[in-house]
Amino acid sequence: MKSENERTNDGAPRRGRVLVFSGPSGVGKGTLLKRLFAETDFPLVSSVSATTRSPRPGEIDGVDYRFLSRDEFLRRREAGEFLESFEVYAGGALYGTLRADVEAALERGDWVVLEIDVKGAASVAATYPDAETIFIEPPSIEALRERLKGRGSEDDAEIEKRVAQAEAELAASGFYRRRVVNDDLDEAYKKILAFLSEK
Ligand code: 5GP
């Protein structure tokens, strides 16, 4: 596949693209994105979100997230540094995308991948009307529940919280330009590839 990071006639890099991926926890978003990064020549870069939640074992500051104290997060939010920021789970941590990171990537001609929740996606789509917004959905809520159970990383109460969150996200996801049902991983991957190759 040829690189899409071409130059315009005056030699400046072509402005990049914003690619927003959302979908319930356990839907297989991470696996699909990993494949996209490993197997395509698209000039993809991940946007590293900021969050006030604590790092999980193995997570690296500046790679998985920028882990900020709540005070620091709120100060930067007040200063207008966030393109979008939300409390993803009610009463929980704050998450946000830093505007400067996204703009720098776009100017380099990169395709910036944002893996963010539905509220964040709506906000990004309002700022960047050309953003590609892709919602990955499970074949059914029951299938999602089974997947979360199979992962074994959450207890039953946590699973039900995520299932309820998934139902709410599905209900609010009508504005996405693309939808991909992750029933068969290969099929879902091909569909995403086709969407990204369209222009
Ligand atoms: P986790 O804590 O499991 O890493 O992420 C929880 C949720 O936060 C995921 O659904 C993820 O999409 C969302 N998220 C991660 N970063 C951001 C962000 O910068 N903005 C928004 N709005 N959501 C985010």
C-alpha cells in the first residue's frame, strides 16, 4: 500500500486526518487498532490522552496516557488546552485529548487516531467536521457480556456496569459516520480498511 503522507504542489505536507474510534469496553477495539498500526502504511499516530485515573500495571506515562493529577488536569482544562475532556464514567476519572498534540500531528500530515468515548467523539466531530468517526459495536449485548466475562479482568458488578455503559453508548452513537459490527474480527478489520482507503 502506498504511503498517504504525500506532499502538496508547493512541497508542504498534506494536512493529516482525524480518525475517531469508539466502542464499548470489550468490543475488540484495541485488537483492531493494533492490527491497523501493524499492517498498513497509513501515516497513523496515536493521540495520547490525558487522564486523572491511576496507571494500571504495565502502563507507561506518556505512552498509554499522560497521567495527571486532578488539579493539573483542571488547570490545563481551564487554560483551554483540551480539544475535548469528559468524565467517561459517572463520578470517575477525567479523560481528555490535548489540542496541541492533534494540531501538530495534522500539520505533519499524520492521521491521528483518537480512541475516545462517545461524548468526546461528538465534541471532536463538531470541531473537525471532516473527522472520520467509526463506532465499533458488538453483535449483541449478550455477546459483549460473554466477552467481558471471558476476559476475566472484571468482577460481575464491574461487568454489569460496563454493559450498562455499552447500552448507553450504543443509544448515543447515531452521529458516527461509520459503524462496524465486530462479529468476525477479519471482516471487521477489512471494513475499517475499506473506510480508510476511500479517500
Ligand atoms: P480506560 O480507563 O479503560 O483506559 O478507558 C476508559 C474509556 O475512556 C474508554 O472508553 C476510552 O475510549 C475513553 N477515553 C480514553 N481517552 C479518552 C479521551 O481523551 N477522551 C475521552 N472523551 N474519552 C477517552
